[in-house]
Amino acid sequence: MKTIHGGKGTRRNSNGRGSKAKTKAAMETLKKLYEGDLKDIYWAENHLIKVLPKMAKAADSEELRTAFTKHLSQAHTHVSRLKKVFAASGLEVGSKKCEGMDGLTKEGAEVIEDHAKGCVRDAGLIIAAQKVEHYEIAAYGSLRDLAKVMGLEEAAKTLQETLDEEAATDKLLSGLAETINQEAFTETEVMKEEN
Ligand SMILES: [Fe+2]
Ligand SMILES: [Fe+2]
């Protein structure tokens, strides 16, 4: 009996150690996923810093230009905040090419290429910019959730600050779209009548 109990006890103990090791390994894997996604959005924000001035220059509407300029200054803030998030998570700052953001900004460049300066191009630029915002919202929301689950409260709080700003920018762009889409529609109607 003793042997059996001892055996069970040993097994239980070794299971305990095994599950602890498993938990640690799972946590490491999760942190790796989190780190990879942090590096991805860090690349994306830095990429936006390069792209947004081109979008602002290409916009015809002064309000839209202002929105892009504001987004540019936000992107600088978001890069600084991400550095804090890396530190609060015990990670080195790093960057990994974000294929998603690269593709979305290429779509924005296509709009500029395909349409002359005016309200139709502006309508297209808003679509491209909102796709960017939605990508950022998804990225920051997911990172905040991962940070929370890993007990990285400070990082989660900082990620939430940026997430709130992304949502506000998206709302601002939706507001601009209402006017600009209408203008673009009226312009096409006028062109139809002229032809
Ligand atoms: Fe951002
Ligand atoms: Fe943004």
C-alpha cells in the first residue's frame, strides 16, 4: 500500500511540476505571440509616419488634410506609447514588417494614382484611411486583451489610451465621409449632365 501511495504521491508531485513547467512554457509562447504583434504594430505606426504626409498632400479637402495631419501627430504619440508598452512588458523595442499595413497603404497609393485631385479621390482616401484605422483598432484591442490576461496592467492601460484615439479618428473620418461622399456623388451627377 505504502509503495502504491508513495508512487501516486510521486506521480502527483511530478505532475505538479510538469503542469507548472507546462504553464510556464505556455506563458512564454503567449508572450512570444504578444511580442510579435507589438513589433508588428510598431512597424505599422512608423510606416504611417512616412505615408500620412503623402496622403495629406494628395487630399483636396482642407478638413481631410487636417485630419491626416492630426493622424500623423497621433502616430508619433503612438510610437512613443509603444516604447512604454515594450518596457512595461519587460521587452526590448523591436520592429517586424506588417504585411497587412503595407498592403492597406498600397491601396491608398492606388487611389492617388487612379483619381485626380478632387472629391472622388478624397472619398477613396477616406476609405483607405478607415481601413487603416480598423486594422489599428483590431491590433490594439487584441494586444490590450493579451496584456490583461498576462497581468501586464500598465501595458494594457497604455494600449487602451491609443485604442481610444484610434476609435476617435475613425469616427472623425466617418463624419468627413458623409459630406465628401455627397460632394463626390454630386460631382459625378454634374459630369453626367455635361456629357
Ligand atoms: Fe495609431
Ligand atoms: Fe491610427
